[in-house]
Amino acid sequence: MKNSPLKIFLLVLVVVLLLLPLQWLPDITVGNYEVKRVELLSDVLPDTLAAGELPALPALPSDTARAVASVPAVRRDSCPKGVVCIEDYAGPGGQGMAPFYNALSRVKSLDRPVRVAYLGDSFIEVDILTSSLRRLLQQRFGGSGVGYLEMAPPYAANRATVVQRSGGWSTHCLLDKGKYERQRLSLSGRYFLPQGTAWTEVRGVKQPRLDTAEVHTLYLRTSTQTEAGVKLGDGPMLAMRAAGTGRIEALTHTGRAGKVRWQVPAGGGVTCWGVAEESRHGVVVDNYSLRGSSGTVLAEIPLQNLSELNAVRPYDLVVVQFGLNVANKKQLNYSNYTAQMKTVVEHLKQAFPDAGILLVGVGDREDRINGELRTLPGILALSRYQQQLAADCQIAFWNLFQGMGGEGSIKRMAEAKPAEAGKDYTHINMHGGERVAKALFKAIMNGYEQNRP
């Protein structure tokens, strides 16, 4: 059937007439999320609100100001020009940056790599930001390998720092309500069950320190003795036996290789989480991205599972970066959100008692306000609430918003050549990740030089 111009015009007219009234509906916020209205004519209608009429941002809460003032001088780093410094609210022996700095100072004598777990949302997905931070830390302190990898992550095909293939797994995620078993959850928020004999193959890429690795580990739990297989390069498939303790186990095989294949049979209540490719020493940065999450769901992960993971894969620093999916145009009070995140932070502190905790604030995000792209007021407010959260929990805080360049930074990054962010004015790309990672690395090195033992 041919489409006549009149029919097409009438169809478009009906759609426009249906959408037009939606622009006068008020913004709706459900929980911590904003349902945006349809602003069909935003580019042609005159501004309805003068810039000076935008809601004023709240001042830094007085309890945060007191917490900042009360931080011992030994933990307050002097901040050189060009560095957005880490604010450390932990006292002596606390879970700020000190555990990480102490581990870095002993990097050559430790019997394992210094490890960083970087937890975040889609801002760090496919190893954006974390790949550059990993490279910078490994250049400074040694180490190689991409670190932790989930058995069958949904974003594997788009990750440039590793080639990963898999088959035979059923995937379960804590964001899928009613479709997961809480007792199987671990730090990544996903778990994988073998269907028959499942397999995961990891191959290095032609990038410095990512082409090969020397320590290869599978993380799983089973209730009976289970035999998994590992194959390095084109060598034979070797048997690795899990004891079947009912706790998280690490099956480790050493040997320099650029390609590793794991096989896991079904049965015995086997739950798998991931594999790791790393070096014997140096630094490893693990990317734990959970697209669409506000971070509050991490409190759902059983403490026992996190503690068991810490026993077989200890971390020296846990970075927590969420908020991208929470900030919106109108909301300025994020006390409910930060109260939930306080539970998460305390949960992580208890699970990883020997690790430092670094809260990374929300980055810049822009939307059309009064007909022009501007930083959302909610971004500025949320960043302040996150700083208060860090002070209340006595952990470290890094202001990502300032590290990106402050107001309008995501727009400038999106318009850079080559582009460093997407035209959604929310997400950075690999070029932007390099910029942000350098800023964070400078902050880490500034703190390390001033505070190492």
C-alpha cells in the first residue's frame, strides 16, 4: 500500500496534537528519579523563567562545615594549583585514603597486587575512566592485567581493554526485581549459573600491560567438590578442583598467557561471579559498573558474601561513584538518597574493614534550562550532599564535578575535538575518561606524597 503525502501529514499532525499538551504537565519525581515532561517546542518558545528566578542552591549544611573544620591537620592535604584534592574525613586509623596509601608504600613487598574496586553506574561502563586510571597507577607502581571480569557481562562486546567471549551461562542481576536470589549476590550485583558446561574465554589486547597476564583466577561457590577447567593459550585443559565448602572460593593458576579459557560444569549448586587477569605485584583496578543504578541497591548484597570475597580477593581501596541517575532539574534536597547511601557505605566499611573508602561525587550533567544548556541545579546540590555523606561516614571524598571543570564542563567536553563526552551531556567517552582519570590520579598522588608512611 502506497503512502500518500496527505496521509503522512495527517499522521504527523495527530502525533503532534497528542504530544503538545504534555509539555504543560508538571515534572514528576518518583522516589529519586525524575520523569521528564515532553518539551516539544522548547527550541521555539520564549523562556518562561528568568535566570535569576532559578531556585537558589542550599548552602553547605552546617554539620558538614563543622566536620570539615574538625578534620585533623595531618589528613588535610595542601592543594597545589591545578589539582582538585581529595578531602579525607577519616581520623587516624580510619577508612579514608590511609589504607590505600599504606598499601602503595609496600607495593614491592606485598605478596599480592594492591587492589582497587571501582563501583559505579554507566559513567564507568566498558572500562571508561577506570582503564586510564589503571594504566596511570600501573605505570607509577607496576602491575599488569585488566583485573576482575564478570563471567558473561552484557557489555563485553563494547569493551576495548579486553576481548571476552562466553557461552552456557544464565545471568542474574539485582536490578531485575524478582529474578534473582539474594543469597547469591556479590560485589558486582550479578551472578552467573552454568547451564550444562559453561565457558568464558578472555584474551588480552595490544595495549601496554593488557596483552598478557600472569595470574588467572576464577571466583565461584559450590556445595560439593567440583572440577573446573582452565586452558592457557593453546595448551591443554587443566583440571582445577573447588573444595565445595559452601563459601566463595578462588581457583588460581599462574603462568604468563595472553588467552585464557575457563570451563565450569553445572551441578553442585555452583554459582560463579567472575575471573581475574592480573600480575603478582603492582596495582590492579577492577571495574564494577552497574548501569542505571543509584547505588542504593548495593545494601541488598549479603554482608557474608562480601566478607567472603574480601577473604579471597582483598581490596585496599573501594571507590563508590553513583548519583548520575538521581540528580534532576528541580530536586535540591537529597537527604533521603544520602541516608540510603549511608547504609551502603557503612555496609562496605564493615565488609572490607582493611580498605579505604573513597566517595566520588556526581559529575556534571546538563539539560535545557530557559532555552540553553546549563548544569542541572540538582547536580550542584547533590554534590554537596555527597560531601556531607563522606564527612558523616568519616571516609574520603573527591569532587568529580570540579575535577571535570565545574559548571558547563560536560558541554565543553562534548564539543571538544575529539569529543570527550556524548551529546546527551551526561556521559563521558574514553577520551573524557582519560581526562577525568588524570585529574583523579593527580589527586591520589598528591595525597600519597603528603601522607605516605
